[in-house]
Amino acid sequence: MIPTVLVAAVVGLSLGAFLQKGRFCFVNAFRDFFAYKDSRVTKGVLAATLLTMVFWGIAYQLGYYRGFWTPGWGLTGLVGGFIFGVGMTYAGGCASGTLYRAGEGYLQFWLTLLFMGVGYAAFTVAFPTLQATYFEPLTIGEGVSLFTVSPIPAGLLALLIAAIGVLVYATLIGRTGHDADLSGGTPVASVWITVFPASIAGLRQFAHGTREYFRGLLRAWREPVASSKRPWDPRTAALGITAAAVLWFTQVSIVGITGPEARWTGYLLSQIGVDAASFEYWGSVLFQGQGVSVTVDMVMIGFVIVGAFLAALWSGDFSVRVPKRRRVPNAVFGGFLMGAGSRLAPGCNIGNIYSGIAELSIHSFIAAAGIVIGVYVMTHWIYREVGCAI
């Protein structure tokens, strides 16, 4: 058990630090893109997901993996994902963003975590009814990863999908006619994929921007201490997140956030006298009949907050921040929707967008669509008076 706990500590601390340094939040990635056409964090999310997909595919092909997470697929992913997307946009932070901001000292996001716990508990109480009236009628097929059913070797399949993703992205930026430097947050201004000329132009821009990014990275290494204290390009954070995720995948499983948090809710309630094991969702589903205790993924999640705290302290970003009164409802209602929505899906932005797409889970593609639609709708509601760029 000790080696696995050490892996949990290393992965959790690394994820927390990289999330904090890159300001790596999926709300920023999608909300800012829809509202301002700002794709700075979006590029980091895409880079982390595609890189992780490639390395997980290779690890799976070579047998160095500890299992996929593939819930049954159907409309539950779309509905639950939509609710989660609305919740995280209203709260102002996704599952991972909430953790690193809690580590930075934002009391608002500790409140968000608390009400995510309320959402987990409410779902747990309603689970027997939801199982019969929601999950069974809305689930269409058994959960599956394309890695396990494709005739194409997993590593090659991941490389092909990543190459297609880069080509589509390059075609989109080829349509913008903007500067080729991707490091400055050049937005993706078109949603229409055109043909060869735009693809070639976009690939040139992509190659130029990538080259400039690595040149900047090399310059940063010349003054490592000063660079480590400054905010990082989200793509740099993506490299570190990918490395941590690959280690976790080979030793434990895919990276998840809200599943371990829901277990923490059951465990903490059990410490104050609630018989959490008697609830089907906690006892049989989350803890799999092994008793309500601290699991290795729960330990890892705890270390994410510690890693973010240490990174914020090193950078001078840590400060205990009391939320303004008008922001309290965001934490309360947004957190509740995040907790409940992540269980209705099931899965959050990490489980379904980052890890789920990286493991090519059919369920996660559907849930990811629901999350993005939820962010889109909520972003337009929040900015209804001034309008959105997209």
C-alpha cells in the first residue's frame, strides 16, 4: 500500500502545482472562448487531452495500465453533463479549478466544495429512485473504450485521432487570417472547416506557434527560479499534467476528481455518525462493498490541494480571500449543481473531457458535449446584457 500512497502523493502534488501555475480551469477554457474568443486556456486543455490520449493508448497497447472507467452510455451523460456545465460556469470554477483555487486560499471555493458535497449527498439519497427512473431508461449501451474494440492498435489509433485533431485545429486557425503566433492567445474565429488552402495555412501557423512556444520554454529554463514564480503558459502546465496522468494510469487508473470527492463526502459523514455504508450508492457503488474508508484516489485528491497551496505560496499567489456577499450564491448553487450533475452524468470535466476523451470512452464523448453545451448556455445567460463573441 505504501508505494501506491507515494504515487498518490507525487501525482496529487504535481497536478495541484501544474493546475495552479497554468491557471488550468475548464471554465476559463470554454467560457472565455465563448465570451471573448480567448483560446489561451483552451489550447492547454486540447494539448493535455491529446497528449494524454497518445500516451495512454501506447501504455494500453503495451499492457502498462490499470483499467479504464467506462460507464454505460446514453442520455444520462448529456443531461448530467449539461447540469454540471451550468453549475461549474455559475460557480466560476470546474472540478479541478475549484481544487487549485481552494489551495490558493479562496474561501469561496472551499464553500463550493462544501456544497458539491451537499450535491453528492442529495444524489446518494435519491439514487435508488434515480436508478430505476433515470439511469435505466436513459442508458442505451454498455460502457466501452474505443481502444478496446478498435481493430487498429491503440497507440496508432491515438496518434491518428491526435493528428486529425491537430489538422482540424490548424484548419480552423487557418481561417482566421490572424498572426501565426499561438502563444498570445489568438482566437479560433471560425467554426467552419474549409479545404486544403486553409489547412496548409493553419498548419504553417500551428508549426510557427509551436516553434515559438518551445523557444520561449527554452528561454525560461535559463532563469528557472524566476520563471517558476511567474504564471505559466497553459501548454506548459499541460505537459506536466500529462506526465502525472500517465503515471497514475499505469499505477492506479484514469484521473478523476468528483468520484473521489463523493467518496470523501461519504467518509466524512461516517465520521460523525452517519451509516454511509447503508446507502447503496456509497456502500455498493463508490466503495464497492469494501467498507467506507480512505481510498488511494481520495488521498491523491487531497494532495492536489496541497500541491496548489505550495505552488501558490512559492509564487506569492497565496492569500486567504473572503468572498464578496454577492458571490456566495455562486458557490452554493453552482457547487450543488456540480456535485449532483457529476453524479447524474456520471463524471465531471476531468472524468469526461480530459480523462474520458483521452481513454476514448463513448460515454464521455456524450457527457463532454453536454458539459460544453451547459457552459455555452450559462455563459450566454451571464453575459446576456453585453453579449458573447460566439
